[in-house]
Amino acid sequence: MSSPLPYWLFVAAAAIVAVVLCVACRRRPGPWVRWAGRALALVLAADAVVFVVRQGLGGTWSVQSSLPLALCDVALVVAAVACWYPSWSLGVELTYFWGLAGTLQAVLTPDLHVGFPSVEFVLFVVGHLGIVLAALYLVVGLRIVPRPGAAVRVFGITVAYAAVIGAFNWLTGSNYMYLAAPPENPSLLSLLGPWPWYLLSATGVAIVLFAVLDAPFRLTRGRASLDAPVASR
């Protein structure tokens, strides 16, 4: 990035929006909450469409770098659908764990080579911050509690998807999800060792983060079980 200031201003603004939106959803529920989610869904969907169209029309399309195969690209679509249909439990769980365990790391250590107001900058900012905002809106704002086993379920889906993308990288010489090489800019992966060892380290970090994100709900489920009436015999 030419200057990091605009990026961090966007991050700060998104943090404020997330707090205001979640507090408002909890304290002032009403029909507007549903439309706020759908507005967010449309923004996320538009970001995904523009990314694909831009890759196709930019004249630099390649199998190695232009396909929407990164986990954040998939999370973008999943988050858009989940915000439109919050009743999709798996979508909410994927958005929550991917958004706060994965996309948030990309927000804090962005792999950006351009600055504002380039299209690539805007797509990155809107997409990544939008996923995190969607995760908070769904789970904190709407109070949708991930189901028992959600962390394990999402982790399994993530590992399976990574295996598919790893095979695709091997066949095409790509580096989607940074499975073949670390990003150029410093990131969390930079602290986890060289390739391929950082893949194992990242798996361990993911397990810890998923457990931490699921902990509040495990406590809630435990209290609910204790408070449940005992059936008479």
C-alpha cells in the first residue's frame, strides 16, 4: 500500500458501524433489522460480482490468480447468503468462524499492493470488512447461537476445502489460500515458520481460535442444560 492511513481509517469506520449496528439490533429490534441484513447481503454480493467481472475484463486473467477460490472469496458469498437468509444455520456458522478466525486476520495484516482509491483496494476493504461485519451482525446483533458441534463442523469443512484447493494449486501452479507459499506482505503466517511447516502451525492456530470463538456458546449451552427441568420418573 502506498499509504496505510486510508486503510486503517476504513477499518476504524467499520468497527464503529459494527458496534452501532449490533447494539441497535439488540436494543431496537424491528423490521429494519431484516432490511439492514439484506442491504449488507447486497453489498457483499456486489463485491463478489465486481471481483469476478473485473478479473475477466481486466486483461490479466489467469488460472493462477484470478479465480475466486481463496477462503475469503467463498466466505464472501456465504456471508451474503446468510445475511439474506439468517435461518441458514450452517451459513451463519461458516460466516462466524471464517469471518472472525480467518478474515479478521487478513484485515489486521492485509496483503494489499495498492492504495485508495484503486478498485482492488475498495474490493478488498469492502469484502473483508463486510465479512467481519456480517459475522458480528448475525451472531451478536441477531443473537443467532451456533449449534452444538459448530466449531468441529466448520473446521472439518475448512480442512476439506483446503485439501481440494491444495490439489488445485499443485495441478495449476497456483497459490490460493497461501497453501503453496506465504504472502509477500508480513502476516500471521510469517510468524508460524517456513513452508510447509506453517500449514501445520496455522492448523493449530485455527483449532485454538475456533475453540475460543465457540467457548461463550459452550458456556451458554452448559447453563441451559443445568437449568432445564429434570423429567419426572
